[in-house]
Amino acid sequence: MRCVHSLRSRPASGADAGGGLDVRAENAKLPGDCGLARLGTAHQVEGWFDRTSVAPGEPVRLFSSTTAQTLTVSVFRVGWYDGHGCRLVEHRGPLPGVRQPVPGPAPGTNTIATSWRQTTTFATSSWPAGDYLIRLDDADGWQAYVPLTVRGPAQPGRIVILNAVTTWQAYNAWGGYSLYHGPSGQFTDRARVVSFDRPYDFGDGAADFTGNEQPLVMLAERLGLPVRYATDIDLHADPHLLDGARAVISLGHDEYYSREMRAALTAARDRGVNIAFLGANAVYRRIRLSASPTGPNRTQAGYKIATEDPLYGVDNSRITANWPSPPNADPESSLTGGMYQCNPAHADMTVWNPRHWLLAGTGTATGDRIPGMIGPEYDRVDASVPTPGQIEVLGHSPVTCRDDPDFADVTYYLHGALRCRCLRRRHQRLGVRPQRRLRSRRPRPGAPGLHHPGHGEPAPGLRRRHRRAGAPGGPRRADRLPREGRRGRTLSAAHAVLLVPGSAQATSRRRPPAEAQAGRNNQAGLR
């Protein structure tokens, strides 16, 4: 994978990619204390911003509610800061406290959207690019977070960290309704459309950021990587967001994608931008974004069942069934390499190809297990759906999900017109003859990608199709890529995807049982 290989073969520097944010200099500043001592859990204090991201200098409005007479607002930038995890950028208050109402659901869609009075506005001109946790402290001692992303300028060579705010909002049940359930806990009375004009009811007010994403943001800044920050709504709004980027990192649980988001990410891949999906179940749900009275792209439609969407039969290209489901089925595997399988599952990752360059220096051997890496969701190579050619499996791990045995896969693939040149030069460097495309090789028993979903035995008729697709089935190869200086332009149009199963950290977001079963059943036509 080019982005990972580049990080390994070149000294990391937060300012070596066209100027802009100097990550090392930023993290040398004095740390702050952004912890929570007394989390408000019953609407004591909470808030939301009118935008999920801003560029430095763009104003952002805070809407908050508290049961206390006053509150203060502390703006923390997330980073390493000598291990403290954040830095205080701005403090404001005390501000007058106002208790604001929880609205009822909109008829037909069960949308919960507030119409709160504005608390304050931040100019953000002194805020460096990054991920932020804004802490609300009321006069009674209750606390909560509000998340915000501050985008950096577009600069060549940056690694774009993508915050999955549309997935956060899908699981947000503030006011009683999410895209998974209503107050009864049932899938049938869920919201069909959700709004960003409300607080988050999990993750201490910061949704999945604190569990799935913050630890990786801290690691990237600790390493001094030349990062740039954005949200998936930015990807939706700007098809050129990733122009010139060296890589884009999907941090943890990146499930909900609009048509525009997927098109932008696929186009970036085709232009040579590297992608790393660090969680399973990515690009599985299709959504549609529209404006609210607060601003553009503040309302998120996700009907999940095609016939419930008002656009069904009117504009099927924009309905919000799951990506693998008809009409216009387009499984995520053509982009991610793997296919979402099941939830919940918890297992160790089993190493399949220790000689791959991504595992170089780890000292792992075939069959070694990395504890707790799989779950609560997982993906697997499935040759019955569109899958990139020459996909390689690094981890092939036995799992059991709802009493069904299966396998979870960690995958890697190269994409682009120069893939063959890349492989040919790799063979020349290694001093070996290029192998034919696995077509003439008989797969080993138990080779990854040959299993019918939910079972451990090869599915009839898949072996030949699997080999034609170039999926792994023959002997493992030594796949260390050339050094960056030697590859030059050879890999400039190539692309690699690393798909890692869902982290064990992702336990704060548990899908209700009814929807978990529905998610599995939604794939029945493809299985």
C-alpha cells in the first residue's frame, strides 16, 4: 500500500507536504486537560454546531441547552501533546444558560430536529486545522462534548483523515429516534430521516469520535504525519476534496455513504490516491443529504428498504437502500475489497500472509493470532460479488456470528493502469519470474475467498470464478513493494487498499438485535 509504505520509508514530518499545519510544532505546545469529571446524561447540558466542519476563519454557531443558570465553553484541539491528548485553544464564558426543548418526531419520517436559540458564535480564525472536542461545563458541574472538524487547505502530499459524521448521525438516538430504532427499540418505528440539528446521545456527546477515531488521530499526530482533516460531508460537497492527496484514512466505522461520497472516493482511487479502511462495514449504507433551515447537507435520509423511499420508482439512482441491494445494487466490495458479513462477532485476527510487505518487521508467522482485532462487525472476500483483481489476503480469521462459522479477511489490492508494470518491476527486483494470474494454480483447501457466507466449506462453482478474478488461492508471494525512490512514477497511478476488520474498540455503538438481523438478511439476495 503506497501510503503505508511511504510512511515507513521516509522520515515523517508534519510540514513536508506543501506547508500548512506543522504537526510536530503544534504538538510541542502546552497540553490541556479536556477530560470529563461529571458527564451529563439526562439533558443537563448538551449542544450542537450548525456545521460539522469549518475552515479556519469560517464562523461556526453553537446551540446549547442546560438546566443550570450559566455555562462555559472550552475549545480543545485533539492531538498528542506529550501524551495528554489535547490543547486548550479558546475559552469562553460564563454564558447565560437556557433549557431548550426536545422536539417531537416529524410525521412520516420520525425526524428529530431542534429549533434552538443560538448560544454563541466562534470566529475560528486562531484555530489550527484538526479534530476538536468542545467541552460544555455548566454551573452545576455537568459536562458534555460537542465535536467539530477544522479543515486544512488543500495541499499536495497530505494524508487526509476522514471523520465519519454521517455514520455518527445514523446511530444517534437523541430525542428517541435513530436510523435503527425508535423509542420502542424496534426497527419498524425507526427514523427514516435524521437531522444534524441536534446533540449526540452517545460518546459523551461526541458520538463515535471518542471511541473509534480519537485514538488514531492521537497516533497520527504523535508520529508527526502530514495530516489534513475533513469529514465525509466535505467529501460529499466537494468532489475535488482529495485532489493531490497522498492518502485518505477511514478511521473506524465508515458505514454511511451518499452517491456523491462514493463517487468522489472512487475517483480519487482511480487518480492514484491511496485509501485505508481501518474498520469493517464501510460504504454499506446508501444515504441522501439535503438542507435544513440551518444550512446545506444537514438532513440525512436512510430508508434502508427501497420500497419505503419516496423516490422508489421515481429516481432509483437516488434511493437509499443498502449499496448491495436492488434496485441499482452496487456492492461496496468493488471499492473496499471485502464484503460486510455479520454482526456481532468477536475474535482474534489470524495472520495469513506474514511475508507481505505490510507485515514486514512484525515477526509474525502464518497462523499467529492478534487478540481482539475482529469485531463487532467483519468483512470477507466474496468472489460472488464484484471484487478487485489481484486482491491479496493478509489476515484470514475464523469467526462465529450468531452461531454460524465464517472467516474475516484483511485485504490489500493495487488498482490502476500501471498495476502490471508495478508487479513486473517487483518481480525483477526480487529476481523471480512473473507468475501467471493464479489461473493455473490449484487453490489450497481453506484458501480465503472461497467460502460461502456463513459457512466454512467452499461453495460449488466458485473456485474457477474466484481464480479468474485473481483472488488469492495459490501460494503466497513475497509482496514487499520497492523503495519509494526506486518506484518513481511506476506507482504514481497505482492504488492500494488496506481493509482491517472492525476494532474491538467499536463496542460503544451496538446495533439493536432486530436491525442486526435485518442487516444480515438484507444481503440474502447476494449470498
